[in-house]
Amino acid sequence: MTAAVERPAATRHRPSTFALKQVMAITGVVFVAFTFIHMYGNLKVYWGRQALDGYATWLREVGYPLLPYKSVLWALRITLLVSLVAHVWAAVALWLRGRAARGKHRRRAMPRSMAWGARTMLPGGVWILIFVVVHLLDLTVGLIVAPESWAAQGPDGLIPAYDNLVASFSRPLMAAYYTFTMFVIAFHIWHGWRTLLQDWGITGRRIRVVWATIGALIALAIVLGNAAIPLLVLTGVIA
Ligand code: HEM
């Protein structure tokens, strides 16, 4: 039996690769939870203008007047932003370490399907990052659709989420961009979800199958729930 070779303390990574993977895992779970809940909220569009606008207004008013207007929303935004910075930082650090460790040698160390999934994680993550910026400028800041109506609302007015959404997705390119991105996100979640168990050191076959199935269902729900919206606007079903 060969003894485990430990790296000399001077060359040991700080933070450890294990810690970076835990950061990726925990912040990844935060995003999956957010994306799923957000998709559920988006489904209000099927109940019409008032339902979606009321939901957007509620997001700002929740806790008010006990808590300041928008304070819960800002807590959520800060959590997401901190998670995003940590997720991207850990991903880049792990990628750089992996590259340095491999040196000039390129060897396939995992099954072909897993290797393909892993290879798409970085470009997929960059795509999603760009999408989040475009999406915020489009539907939260309203820079692209209706800046004046969006910014003006206070505790008493409905947020024009429905009109903004319809205006945005009535542009074929934007609708196609959203729909395609939902597939990128679903794939990112599906693969990321599968790697979570490895990061947590869980190897049982049955639990891996159950876990992968849950991940696949979440990814599918996100694609079906979200990607249908731009397509239905484009075809005039939601107007
Ligand atoms: C077709 C799919 C989607 C639709 C129809 C949609 C719709 C919306 C709408 C209407 C808003 C504005 C809500 C408000 O300000 O009250 C919003 C905000 C937001 N969306 Fe989406 N969204 C979609 C997908 C996504 C995805 C996949 C993500 C994340 C990867 C995401 C992240 C966000 C974030 C971070 C906000 C800002 C929340 C805030 O701080 O106010 N959205 N979305």
C-alpha cells in the first residue's frame, strides 16, 4: 500500500480546493433555489396582467410598513450578488488550478458524457452571467423597455411587469435569446447538480440516481416553465 503524498505546506493552496468546491456547491444551491422560485413566480403571467403586476408589487412591499419599503427585496438582491461573486471567484480559481495542475498534458479522466458536461460549465456560466446583466437592464431597470413607468412606482402603485414582459418578448431576437438561455441554464443546473454529490463525498449508487433525477426534474421545470413564456408572447397567446 502506498502512503498518501502530502503537498509541502509552502505549496499547499489557500483556500483549499475542497473549500472552493464547497463555495461553488452552496452558492449553486442558492441559485437553483432562486431560479426555481423565480420560475414559479413568472407563472403568474398565465393568470394575467394583474396577477404578475401584483406579484412584482408584493415583492417590493413584503414586510412593509414594519420594514422599510423594498428591504426584503434588497436582502434577496444582496444575497444573490454575494453568492454570484463567490460562485464566479471559486469557479475561476478552480479552473486556473486545474489548468496549472494538468500542465501540457491533456488526458480524459472521466466518462465522455461527464467530460462534455464539465467542459460546457465555464462557457455556459459566462453566457448566464451576461444574460443576467441583459435581463436586469431589460426587465428590472427597464432600460430597454419602459424606464419611466418602471422607476416611478411607489408603495401604492402596481409595477408594470406584465407590459414590460410583453414588450420585451415581442421582439423575436429577444424572445429567442431568452428561450435559448433557458436551455443553457437547465443544462448548467443539471450538470452542476450531479457534481454536488461528488463535492460532498457521497458515492452510494442509489442516492446518486435519486439525486440526478431530482436535478433533471428541476432543470426540466425551469426550461418548460420559463422558455414557454417568450414563445407564447411571440405567438400572441400572451398579449
Ligand atoms: C423567461 C424567463 C424569465 C422571465 C419571464 C423573467 C421575468 C422577470 C421579471 C418580470 C423580472 C422583474 C421582476 C420585478 O422587478 O419585480 C425579473 C427579475 C429578475 N430576474 Fe428574471 N425572468 C426570467 C428568467 C430569469 C433567470 C433564468 C434568472 C437567473 C438566472 C433571472 C434572474 C432575475 C433577477 C436576478 C431579477 C431581479 C430581481 C430583483 O432584484 O428585482 N430571471 N425577471
